[in-house]
Amino acid sequence: MKFNFKPINIRTKVLILFSVFTLFVLGIMWLFQVLFLESIYNNQKKDEIEKYGKNIEEVIDSGDINSLINNLSFGNNINIYIIDDIDGIGRVLLPLEIASSRDNCLKEELFQIMKTKLNEAGNTNTTYKLADFSYVYASVIEYGDNDVYLYISSPLEHVKQTISLLSYQLLIITIVVIFLSFALSVLFSNNISKPVIQMSKSAKRLAKRDFNVNFEGSSYTEINELANTLNYAKKELMKSDDMQKQLIANVSHDLKTPLTMIKAYAEMIRDISGDDKEKRNKDTKIIIEETDRLAILVNDILNISKAGTGLDNFEKKEENLSEIVLEIIEKFNVLEVTGNYNFIVDVDTDLFTVCNKDKIEQVLYNLIANAVNYTGEDCKVFVNLKLIDNKIKFEVRDTGKGIPKEQLDNIWDRYYRSVETHKRPIKGSGLGLSIVKSILTAHEFNFGVTSEVDKGSCFYIIFPAL
């Protein structure tokens, strides 16, 4: 019996070919990067913390053991604790900074897991994995006249030493892809016309997110239709890609500060003001206000992401800038209780300007949060609002490490971050100052920053006064 098969059109053949090819490449990448690389990386982490553990055990009686622990922790992104078992609670003895803090206990579940693992290992030393989050090295050591525990945990995240291994694997994948692309080109070269081959090359670039490609047609109707469809798809992918970036960028930054405040004031109600009705009502009011702020931020983010013009049509009216600044400072006051921060505020009363209140609150939030994150060890943040030459000048100053002159022009760029690592209560994603710049530029307000290395930075905004 003879079967008559209908010929496959060019569009379907190209779709099948590159779909199989793409799935194959993705399969190889998944195999190497998820399975093979992860296994190697985990072994490296395990060996690393065991090495540090042995090192500390050898010099435990040294007078510089606290400095050694701090140097290893900060330099290698690991947590190292010397822990004593006091009535079933794991109290941190070293490092001294943790031992003297409020949170000087290892979490109960982690402490019990450690003791169980050590018991299984004969109370000497052991290395084990906590789910997929971290590796832990634990041992029983003698510190002073007592037996205590050494606890080292290392998060499972990518670090510099894995880059060379990743590069090697990607090189292998590249060679395989090039070889298969050549083989497939030879196989189908007699069946695919020159315009379609050119489109195929452009499609590969588009798959790598190169949106500068352009699909050109020919004298054939089907190829022209394919070119038009691919050009339309490219435009839609560009819109989708930009929308996704904007949405993720704004969500990751703008939602963090209100959420931090909501959590902080909720904890204050639970731990401090629960029995004080007046204080509790005040804290609850702030939580409600921050929840409203979250709703406003979500709506703004969606509008900006969809239209790309979320800053073009906002409403401006006369506002009391003094009250706005003081209200925001009041919300940050929780850090004076929970983080020993000191806000030195000097605000002239009843200074009015024309602005969009929600947007300017967002700007002031970001700038003050930035100062909180980067201030010095004294935890001081200076906030001023003054009438100078018929203009209102807002300043927020920290006492941190400052910004080198060659980096001042870059701090307003999206995703720019200082190379310094700060363990602060409000963390950013590198977008705060970019958002500040966008809002203030849309308002046509003058703004800037002055900074001196090792003395801190001062961000300022000039508002027109009424």
C-alpha cells in the first residue's frame, strides 16, 4: 500500500527543527549546570568549612581566636560560632559581637539538629547538610576548662571559585551547539532557501535576546508573511521583556521598606506596646498607613510596567513638606528602639511646595532608607529641611564610608550598588536612587549628592517654596 504524505511547509519545518534544537540545548545546559555543577559546588563548600573548622580547632586557645573567627566569617561569607549548652539552650560565646547582643542564641531547632548529628558521629565532629540551604560543620572542642561546640554554616550560593568551572562547562556546550548547528545546516541546505536561512540566523540572535535583528522578506508570499510575523513577534517580545524587568525591579525595591516597617511595628505591638492602648493604637495606625502605601506602590508599579509612562501624568498640588518629612521620620523611629539608630532631625515648620505627595514620600523613603543602610557604626542619620533663599532644601546625611568621586555619577544608575556589604535593617536592590532620579526629574526638581570618603554622604533636594 502506498502512502501519500502531504509536504510540510517551510514554517512548520523550521519550527520543528529549531524547537528540537532548542530543547536539546536546554537539556544539555540543565544537565551540566543543575546536576553536575551543583554536585561539585556542594562538595567544594563541604571541604571548605571542614578546613576552616580544623583551623579553628588547632588555635582555639589562641588569644586572637575572636579575630580569626571574624576574619574567616566576613572574608568567606560563612557563619562561625562557639556555643555553650546552658540548660539546653545554645548560647553564643564567640564572636563577642554576637555574644553581647540580644540574639545570642542559636535557633533551638538548629541546636538540636547539631547535637543529634554529633551524637550520631560519636561527639567528635561531623558535617551535614540543612535541606538545600546550607552546609554545617560541627564539633566538640575544649575552650577554657569546658567542652563547647564549634558551629560553622556556609550558605549554598554561587561564589567566585565556581566561575572557572562554569566557564569550562559553557565552553563544552558552545562547542556542541556549533557542531550541531553546522550539521543541521548541511542536512537541510538543499531544502531551505537563502531568505529562510537568513531568517534562521536572525531567529537565533532573537532567541539570545538580541532585539536589534530585523527579518526581511522576499518575492515569495509565504516568506513575506513569515518575516512580518517574526518582526511582530520581536516587538511583542521587546515589550514583554521590558515590562518584566520593570515589574520585577520595582517590586523588589519599592515593597521592601513598607514591609519592613509593617513587620517592625507589628513586633513592637507584640513585644512592647501590646498593653499600652495609646501606643498600640499609634503603632496600628502606622501599620495601616504602610499597608495603604503597599497598595499604592503595587498600582504604580503595574501602571509603569504596562504603559512605561507612569511618571508622566501624576497630579501635583500644594503640600506641607514639613509634615511629610516628619511623618516619614516617625515611621523610621522604630529603628531607634530595635536597632539603636539615632535620627538627628532639624525641620522648619510649615514649608509648602507643589508636588505629588505619594511620589515625594517614595523619594524621601528611599533616601532615608539609603542613609540607614550606609551610615557608620555610630548609627547616626541627619535629616534637615530648611528654607534657604526662598527655596526649600531637604538633606539626609549619613556617617558611612562615603562615595569616591569617580563613582558619584554612577550611583543614580539602575542596579548600581556600592561594593561595601552592609547588614542593615532595610535592604535594597540597587534601584532606589534610580527611582528617586526618575521621580525628581519628572517634577523638574534639582537634586544631587555630596560625599567624602570615610566621612559619609549627603543627598539633597531643592523644592520650590510657596
